Amino acid sequence: DAVTCDEDRLADVLKREIVTIFAQARIRYAWLAAAAFARSGRGLVLAGEVGPARDSLRHAMEANGWDVLDSAVVAVRIEDLMIIPLGARNLPEGAATPARRVPTALCGLVVATRAPLHARDAIAAASPAATVAALIGASLDIKVDRTRAIRHLCRIVEQQPVARLDWNHPQEAARLVTEWADTLPARSA
């Protein structure tokens, strides 16, 4: 299959293709085309229509105090629902402050869609079934083993809070996501 893209998307496309192959060996993970963020001990996966890596929604999330764990591909270890960023580092022994891109407990998942221009940005709880249906398109391991991929998605949405974000204005959307995430309990790693 030939893939055509501009330079900005090349790294994301390559990462996704490599991860599809890697998913064959790493069956204990759910692999998603998504972004992952961390803030105050909470890991958040943002899937769906979030835009390219340089999109303003991702920048707005950072402006709201979120650290980017991964911007194109997210691995969630199913046994303990930890977000494992590609190239993640473990904290060195005796480290005083956490480094970025470390494994982080998943505390919530948001599926984003672009709202019509006249609509207001909104976030609301989503049903697990609707969330799994929305995540199938973001699943990178669905091509490898459909049954396992769907089982992994079901485990995630049954164990963690999920929401649907309809957005047009990045700053407002990031504020809504932050307010929603602040209501979620932090999990110990």
C-alpha cells in the first residue's frame, strides 16, 4: 500500500505503520491513533478528531497544564491500564520530580469530534458501547487481531470514565476537558 503525505505527517504515518507490525508481538496492549496527556498524576487519552500533531487543540491542552505523553500513537497496557508512551523513560532512582514521557495511570478517555461551526463546544459522559464503536477507527491493532482489539477497548471503557467532546474552539475545548478530568480520581501507578 502506497501512503502519500506531507512532511509534517510523515513521522506519524511511519510510527503508525511500525506500531501495526509491533502490535503483533505486544498483545497485552491496546494501540490507538490518539494523543495522550498527563496532568497532576492523571493520564488522559484524547482520540478521534483532534487534528494533526501541530494542531491548536493539542497546544491548548499544553497551555492548560497538560504534558504530552504521545501525540500520534498511544499504547495502553491492559493489565493495569497504564499509558506507556513510545520511548518512555522510567524515573531514575532517587529522582525528585517526574520526567515527561513516563508510564502514567490512565484515568479517563475522551473521544473528540469537530462540531458544526454554529455549535458550542461541549463535553458529556459517553456510553461504553458508543465509545468502543468510536474507538474502532482509532485502533491500530484491529488489523492484527480484531477480537482481541475489541476486547481490549471494552476493558478500557468499562474500567475508566469516558466522555465525548464536540469542539471547534481549541481553548474552550481544552478548558472543558481539563474541568472534566479534574473531577476524575487519580490512580496510583
